Amino acid sequence: MATIVGSITTSHVPAIGGAIAKKRQQEPYWKPFFDGFSAARDWLATVKPDVAVVVYNDHGLNFFLDKMPTFAVGAAPEYRNADEGWGIPALPPHRGDLDLSWHLIESLVAEEFDITTCQEMLIDHAFALPMELLWPGPAPCPVRTVPVCINTVQFPLPTPARCFKLGLAIGRAIESWDSDARVVIVGTGGLSHQLDGQRAGFINREFDLLFMEKLVGDPLWVTRYSIPDLVELTGTQGVELLMWLTARGALPGDVNKVHSNYHVPISNTATGLMVLESI
Ligand code: DHB
Ligand code: FE
């Protein structure tokens, strides 16, 4: 059966794509953010995953307000990045893993998650940029991928408890996949940020750091909050932390923190990074 090697959860901000394209990683503004990733890459070099299940939220590139699935899973041979209007160069496509995609879809539906299956799927900055940070080009990305997309754009959003349960079901699906593949869970989004409205620029460092701490040993802690609570506490886009919770749910048993980094701000976002593995 397949092995889950651990999870990497990280923020995603389109401006990171501009910084990579303009080679700004060593500039004082960017360095504390980019430096956080070397430990995650070192860990990846040790655990050597073959496949990444990438839990992320689309921002209007693949799904728009006319059709908005709560949960969607990719089942495509390849996932292309495309222009979202941020003015950053598109990154190369990612290889899919059809066998894991369909196994995951069948397992999730059998567990009563009514997901949308996508045999064509464009991936936005929330998928492409964290993957570029973890496996920088120009070498082709060495892992195959399965995207899992969660709606954080149009209300109603899934509850934190539901996302954690989705994560548990993803973990069970991977562990019942008849394969010798090594699988890493990548979750991208958050932490606290609000891009528009009266509270634009809102950041809650105290909450973010507590969330990161609780995610390790008490991930259900955050399920005490409703989605409106989380909007209040973390900003309208801070609810993207649901991706972290889902990724954490997929890890079997108790976990250890391998690495974490927290830096405020990149653009309008409190950026976090965390590597976890099962004990
Ligand atoms: C920013 C953050 C995001 O999560 C996003 O999807 C877009 C922009 C930002 O801080 O600029
Ligand atoms: Fe986002």
C-alpha cells in the first residue's frame, strides 16, 4: 500500500511568482520568506515522495461564481497554470497521477463526500507557486500530482469540521491505494489576510501562531470556530487555513513538527510554512 510521508502547508501569494521571475529571493523584503523553504526542500530530499496530493483553493481561474463546487478533485493527465491577471509568467504544467486520482475519487464518494471530478483543470497561483517553491525549476517537477480544490470564494463555505473529515478520508484513501508510491500532502492558503473591504490588510499574528501550534497536537481545536468566526479572526481570505486543516487531517496518527516558519507580511498576507510527519 502507498505511504504518506508527511505534509507541507504553506501560504500562497501571487507576488511570490513575480519575485521568483525577477530573482528577488535575496532582497531584504523577500529573504525571510524564501529562506523558510530550504528546510522543507531538505526534508523532501530525505523523504523522497513520488506523488503530491495538493489541497488548495482556486481563486476564479478554473471555477467561477456561476459554478462553484465545494470540493473538487482533479483526474487529468496534466494540469496547466494560466494567466490570472496578476502579470506573472505562467509556470510549466504538472503531471497528474490518474491511478491515484480515480482511487481517491472512488474512496471519497464511497465515504459520502459528493465531490466534483475534473478531467480538465487549470491550476492557479495557489497550486503552482507553492510547488515551484518546493521543487524549483527549471528542472521538471519530480512528483506526480493530484489536485484537491476547496471552495473559499463563494459562501457558503465548508465548515472546519467538514474539511478535517475530508482530510481524514483522503488519508484513508491514500493508505488503501494499492501502490508502493510515497505520497506527500501539500496544503496551501492562509494564514490571516484580508484583501479588500474596510479591514483590508488585516493580520492576526497571535491567532496564526496559536493555530500553527494547535495544528500539530490538537487539530480539532480550530473546529470550535464557525466560518464567520474565522473571517472575524483571520480576515476574509484567512479562511484559506481550511487547506492546512484538511492536509493535517490526512496524516495518520500523531504527528511531529519537522519545521515551521512565519513571516509578516508578504504582500497583504501573514505567511506561514509548516512541515509535519506522522510519529
Ligand atoms: C494575496 C494573497 C492570497 O492568498 C491570494 O490568493 C492573492 C493575493 C496577497 O496577499 O496579495
Ligand atoms: Fe489565496
